[in-house]
Amino acid sequence: MALQQTVEQTVAGLGYDLVEIERSAGGLLRVTIDLPWSGPISGAAAAAGAPEPFVTVEDCEKVTRQLQFALEVDGVDYKRLEVSSPGIDRPLRNEQDFERFAGEVIDITLKAPMGAAAAGQVAANRKKFRGTLERVARADGAQGWQIVWSQEPEGRPEPKPGQKISKKRAPAPLQALGFALDELREARLAPIVDFKGRRPKPDTTLSD
């Protein structure tokens, strides 16, 4: 059985979501897991600002033990196994991930440069963008995705973090980029620590 299938079945069988599998130098096999998403928090929990539950050391221990057994049965060659929770730059890999993190700031990399579609608003060879993830209705009525960001006019420097901005300063115009998931090479949560909003989950890692 292929490594991807073995790990996916084992992780799912224990009630977790597989986020990522990485093979690193020296025979390290790194597996990232997360708790399943049950949809947006609503009602009293949302009003109270209830935090999303996160993966614990105990969760990583349970998955590690079961993976060690499954990988041995399937004869997978590795030197060391590391099971961890997602970091603040968690990858977004499917439609449910995008639903889950709508409203967050994300980094995306397109498979192909913008080219003529840039229409002079950004560099035609640009592939990487950062903005707030939003769901939008496309012209054909189907649901799609876009990221939105503000960009200072040419010649006006970006304000520095913590800098006091004059009320007379005109706000930077917004730009939006619509995309389909199959146009993306990679998408991740932007590694921003915002103590007034999204807080990073504890980075829980367990190695055998």
C-alpha cells in the first residue's frame, strides 16, 4: 500500500484529519494532523469567542503509536517518525479548508504567472499574493474564492507596523484576485501572530 494511503487511512481511522506528509533528509517522516472541522462556531459559543479546539500531545502520541504499527506492516522505509499539529502557516488543501479559514489572511502561489490577466494592476510575472480570503459568487452563479488586499499608490510608502496614521491620509485602494482551487500551486495561512484576532495554535510535535 502506498505511503499516502497508509497514513491517510490510519489517521482518519483514529478520527483526525491528515494535513501534510513530508519526507526529509536523514529518513525523517513528518506527519501533520488536525482535528476535524465541524463547521463555523455559532450561537452562544460564537458570542463568547470560544476558541477552536487544537491537537494535544496525547493526540500525537496516539497517532504515532498506530502509525508505527501500520508503517511496519506495510514495510515503509523510514528512520524517524514525527507527528505534529499544524503551525501558523497551515496549508490549505481542499474546499473544506478554504471554508474553514474564510476571513483569514492567506498566502497563495499560482501555478502560472498572471500574464495578460494582470491588466497592468500587478506585475505580469507575479505568482505570489497575500490577502484576506473571501467567498464570492461568480458571474455564472457558482461559488468561488478571492483574496482581497490593500495596495498603496505608487510612490507612497507602506506604513510601518505601529505607525500612527493621519486621519487625513486617504485609505489605500483595495485589490481583489479571484481564483479556482485548481489554479493554485500552494495556499497557506499567512504566518501572522495577531493577539487581537487569530491566535496561533500551540505547535505540538512528537517524535519517536
